[in-house]
Amino acid sequence: MSEVASPTGDGSARRRAWALLWHPRGWRAELLVAVLTALLGLGLAVTVRTQSGPSGLALARQDDLVRILADLSTRNQRLQQELTGLQDTAQRLRDDAGGDIALQEARDRAAQLGILAGTLGAQGPGVVVRIADPAGVVRADVLLDAIEELRDAGAEAIDLSGVRVVTSTSLIDRDDGVVVDGHRLAAPYELRAIGDGPTLQKALDIPGGVTDAVTAAGNGAAASISVESRIVITSLHRADAFHYAQPTP
Amino acid sequence: MIAVVALVAGLIAGRFLDLTAPDWLDPYLPIAVVAALDAVFGGLRARLDDVFSDRVFVVSFISNVVVAVLIVFLGDRLGVGSQLSTAVVVVLGIRIFSNAAAIRRRLFGA
């Protein structure tokens, strides 16, 4: 690059330069230059049009194309994985939505536990045991024996004179009767138990059993058992919230 | 003067004729155009210095284009095509800038 010292401020030099610019130099030279510059213009226009075309991919070199393709494959793979995961989730949700059986089972189980815990009313066949005790000789231990006997015989829900009997039910002796779960009860007592009636009756009637024990108490105490085809227990036990015990998963 | 007219004519032709470069030329066309631009600026500068020769212009134009395309083609074969094309564009860009500066000095004295 031979840089000629610039004639700054020299008007004649500038005029000479402009003159050189426009001065024709013979048609052959001009023609050659024209052809080449026309080619340049053509190339420029075509390049610009190609670059601003639908995509620059046509102009990309082979290794660029390979890189772009690799990127796209990686992206495709990632999206495919995402799709598979989402499809799995959708399938699971669909299965779950169709799982009315599981829901029904859970409801049944909740009802079962509710009856067992005394938080739900219950109805079904069973026995009604009336214990008459005009002299007040039947104590809490006799009633507890009767309840235990009924449980052993498979009673599923028990009600003692309007008080639901559950696992935590307490029976406390008082002078004039029995306090069951804080409720004062007086004779005559009525035990209503849902279960297989004949089995329950047999369990109470066995020699030395509940009936015998009540009769043995004397003073007019007596137990009568009747098997019923339908007993409705509406008394409920109020379940307290647990403070310490948490269910294990 | 005719050169300017030819350039404009070429631009118009390229713009309005549905010309498409052949596929094998596609990656090299931009480099070729930049190389040709460099040659044209060099020619312009030579003219202003009153040392213009049509023979030199033609040879430099064609050789510029061929060498630039050849370098990039070779780079593609060697796996460094994008880097080499960047190198070519940088070098040609510098030359175009220095030529443009010289032309500016001749024409405007600044």
C-alpha cells in the first residue's frame, strides 16, 4: 500500500482527482471495468436476496449445517423425553380418574372404620338385651362382661341405653347406677348389638355366662334376650382429635 | 463513469431477474462479492492516483475473487471453513477501509 501524501487543502490536487475520476480512458478499458463492476452488482444483489430469503440455511456451510442439525436433534430428543414424561403423567391421571373402584373401596373402608369408631350410625340384624335390676345390684363389671361377650361373639356395633360403646368406652360404678362415658345410666339397662343374632344370643346364654351372672346377682335382676332382624343404632361416639399419634404412611 | 452505470445496471438486473446462484456456489458468493468490492475500491484508488491500468484491474478483480473463494473452499475441506471465511472477510474489510480512506483523502482532501 503506497500511500501518497495527501494534498490537504490543495484545491488543484482535488480537482485533478475528480477529473481523473470522470476522465474516460478508451472504450476497451471502460468496457472491461464495466463488465466486472456489473458482475459485482449482480453478485451483490443476488447475495442480498439469497441472504434475506426464507432461511439462511441455503448459504450455510456443511459443518455449520451439521452443527445446526446436531443442535436440532438434541433439542428434538429433549422434547421427546419431555413428551414421554407428560404422556406418562396423562396416562396415570387417566387411570386414576377411571379408578372409581379405588374411591369406592376407600369410601367403604371409611364407613367401616366409622362404624367401628362409633362416629357413624349403624343398622342391621342383632340382639337386644334387657337387664332388669330393680334393686341396683348389677354393677359395671357385669355390664362390661356382657359387652365383652358380645364383642367376642362378633358384635359390630353396640349401644348401651343410648350410649355408643366403642373401644375407649368406660364404665364406672355409682350408687344409683353406672356412668358410661360420662352419661349416668340407671336400670333397666338395654344393650343393643348388631351382629349375627343367634351367635350373640348363644354367647350370652352359655352356662355361667352373662345371663347366669345377672340372675345370680339376685334381688330380681334378670336379663332377657331377643333376637331382632333389624336394629338401628343412631347414638354416636364423638371422636376426639389425636394429639400425639400420626398415621404412618 | 461507465463503471458506475454498469454497477447500478448489475444491481437492478440481480434485483429483478430471478437469478439464483448454483447450489455449489452458495456458500462462496458472499466472500466473492466482498473480494470483488475490495478490487473495485482498489481500482478506484488507483484511478485517483492516476496509476489505473485496466489489465491490473481485471487481473486483480478475478484473482481476488478466485483466491478468496479458494481459501474458503480449502477451509471447508479442512474443517475450518467458518474461521477462514471470517479471516478473509476481516482482511478484505481492512483493505476496503484503508482504500476508502485514501479515496476520501484524494477526493475531499480530508
